[in-house]
Amino acid sequence: MAIPLDPLGPQPQHDQAALFQYQALESQNTFRLLRLHAGQGDRIWTSLHHYIIGSETRPSYRAISYTWGQDVARYTIHLPGNSVIKVRENLSNALRSIRDRECDCWLWIDAICINQDSNEERNHQIKLMADIYGMANVVLAWLQSADESADVARAFEFVHAAVTYDRSEDSVYLYSRAHPRDNKRNWRSVKGLCGLRYWTRKWIVQELVIARTVVLQVGNSECSMADFEKFCRQLDHNRDKRAYDRSSSARHRIWKLRNLVLASPAARLALQRLETRDERQPRLLHELIERYAGSACKMPCDHVYALYNLVGEHRVLLSVDYAATPVQRFVAVLGFIHDYEQLQPSRVLEFANLLARLLDVKQEDVLRQRGRSEDLDVTVPPVILGTVELAPETEASIAVRRTVEPLHPIPQFRLDTSHATWVLTADEDAHGPRVGRPDMTYFKIAQSGFHGLAACRLDFGDIIWHFPGTQLVFALRELPAHRALILGRAYLFSATKDPESFEFWLTRPFDYNNVRQGERHVTMNWAILLELRSLAIPAKDVNIVLKTNARKGWLVDHAEAL
């Protein structure tokens, strides 16, 4: 049953309009719809109504997908009772374009239909978005922001003409062959369409993927998303076709434009809608977070919440909480993925680093909240690179010392080795001394071409470990009574083709496949795991290669950054 907030229809305008006061939703299955009244001119008249999700009494409505923008909300839409809601320019433009002169229409718009000042309401409304967008008669994608310009109308015309030119999967290709004079402008217009800021917005991923039907719109120009999907699918299927054509410089430019279109976020999203219908899309949160890590959102937590409704049914086990701190969200998300998505231990640390960056988790916040009730233990597998062989100093090792940075002390890490999975803890009060360049221990890893400088004292038989996805290499010593101790960090470098020169592995990913001698699963608290990021060996912007020269002795060659 609809519950109107006020009588429908435009109301008389008084001198002072008050900001609209939201009426609380009756249940967590209730949502609002905006009735956009027919008309024209400057004033936009609307009213808000409550409906139970899935009820038969709800009207047919369109859900609007758009870019909020960074400008101030200074444009007014009017509601009954002489009240107003302030919106940004892009939404104001969309409402004026959508409004019909003769008929009212029903819309769902997140900025208006959700009380953005209520964290509690936002928490439960996010969980309804799969139904809200899935039940919409149409999801209207309002593409162009107020400050953008692109020949979108031409792009729409080209896309539709190209996919309907022929019934085969070569329709776009054949249309381009048949209209060579228009190719340059056509492909540039599609490149402009795919370069709009809208496609970089993270929230649109679920909005478009969940939708049954999508219409793309800019101003009064419209295009079916189905046409754009077919267009992108044909580009993808014909990715290796040698022609569009490349036999001349002009045709080569068209080929490059076509590749830029295919690589765009717009094309990737169109292809994911096809994957969704084929049930091939990722349903795991960690896969979605990784896939869309580059998409933008205003609040760090929306890097997760904007993807919530694309996750499988196990998403109900993940809390949505806009009032939580970044650390609390990090623990909740990583715990959810660790417990319910069986993220491989070898990827836990790499993913945790990505998640911490997206959620804007600060190291000082981690340390401040260590030991509270939101603690979480995770398992990661350090790679065993080999055992230590103490090596005599050489001219090369002496030269290497001049290029590295001193290492600050680290907490004392201890391990319980009495179980198959070792347990790591840190003693915050126990730190080793800072080790300067001259005092680092020079060593080799047995039966490998790797050398190192360790910020600790080593003995023969100590073990060198490496955490995948990091630059953290450290030395470990096993002790009696099922104990082990992390001794300290180490720089690692390898011999180049010239056995008397060395190349540092500081910026490139460390390739340990040729020297790995196994791995050891280690369980640790999430706070310790995050702290490992701060222990990474400081990396330079270049690789450092040390060479000998007959007359000048040792030289440092700074190669280009990788």
C-alpha cells in the first residue's frame, strides 16, 4: 500500500521553502519512489511515496543511474507542503530531460529516495538495491555530466546502425567496411562515449549488471544497452581480425580507436552484463573488489558496499555499516572473505594490502585498535627460499652496502611450531637495535644465485622467508621446544650475467620460483598482517646494477624504472 507523505500535485509557492524532512520508513523492506509531475519550465514538482519491496501495489518505475558530481547541491526540486530538496546540477538536468509534459512518471533515485543523513537507513537500503534495480521497468543510465562534452548522439547512431547492418557476428566489421568515409568520426564518437566519467563510477556496476533492461541517455538522445552490448561483443569476438582495416595509415588509426573502445570501462561493463546472463560473472566479493579496484567512489567504504548486491547469497553474512571505522570495516570484510570465500592463503596478504588501501586503513589506526574485540586471525604461507650460508665480504658486497638504506628496528616476532600451521605473535615491547649499513650480515642462500644483506646476526642454517605479494624478506631461526624466532629483515639481490656484479630486486616483483624450497602456513592476527606492510624493504624507483670497470672500479648503474 502506498503511503503518501502529502497530497499530490503542485502546491502554492510561499516566500520561504523549508528543506524536506524525511518520514521514517516503516520497515527494512520499505523503499521510496519519487513521483515526477508532468510539466515544463524551471520548477520541478515531485512527491515521495513509500512502498513495500515486491508489493503488487507499487507502480511501474524507472531507476536512474547517474554520476553525482563534486559540485554543491544548489538546484531545487519542490515537494508538497512548500518543502524542497537540494540536488546537484547533473541530476537537475536529468530530471528536466526525463520529465514529460503530459504524464507523471515514477522514478527511483538514490540521492532523493534514500535519506542520506541516516546511516541506519543507508545500511538497510543498500541491501535492497538488487531488488530495486532488478524490479525496475527500465534502468535509465544518464551518461553525461554537466561539464562534459562528447558527440554522444553520433555514437548512438553509429552503434545502432552497425549492429543492425547485418545479422551475423561480423555486422560491425561489415558496416565499417561499407562506410569508410565516416569511420574516423564514428569511432572517435564511440571513443568519446566510452570516455565519459560515468563509466568510472563504482556504483554503476551493480546498477547496470543487475538491471533487466537498460537505456543509455544523454539529453534527448537514447540508445539501447542491448545494442551497445552486441557492439562490444562483436569487437571482442573479432579482436584478432586483421582488418577494419590496417592496410593504410587511416585504417590503422581506426584499428587503434577500436582497441581503445574495447579496453574501456564501458566495454568491460557491457561484456559483464553478457556474462551475468550466461551466469559466468564472479559472485565472490574478493573477485569483484579486485576487478573493479580502479573504479571511483566518494567514500572509501563504497569500494565494498557498491558491489554488495553482485555477491552470491552468502552476502547476507556481511554487515553493511556506514557508522563503522575504517579498521572495523576492514576486519568485517576480510573476515567475511576469509571465512566464507576460502581465499587461498597465498593471496591473503596481497588482497589485504589492496583492501587496506581502498578502505583507507591507516597504520596508526591499526596499532591503536589492536587487541580489541574485532580481532581476526588469518593464515598466510611464507615461501621458504632456502638456508643461510655466511659468505666472505667481496668488493661487490662492500659496494652494495653504500646503496642501501639503514633498517629501523622491528617488533620481536615469535612462532609456536607445535602444530602443522605455525602461530605468529609479536611482542610490541621487544625491538632489535637499528642496524646500519656496515653492520649488516652478508650471506648467500644455499644452492641459488641469490645474495643478501640482513639487518641481524645470522648463523649457518638460518632460514630465509619471503611473503608473496610483498617486498618483505626476512631471516628465521628455529629453536628448541617448538619455537621459532624472526631475526630481522634482509635485502635480497642476485648476480647478473657477470658473476662479479649484482642487481637489486627492489622494484620488480620478486621471482622466487627457481629458488623456492616449499612454504609454511602461518596464522597471525590481522593487525600483525597489516603491520607487515610497514616492514617492506624501502624500494627505490630504479633497479640498481653494480658493475666493475677496469679503470674506475665499481660503478652504480641506475636503470630505468620498471
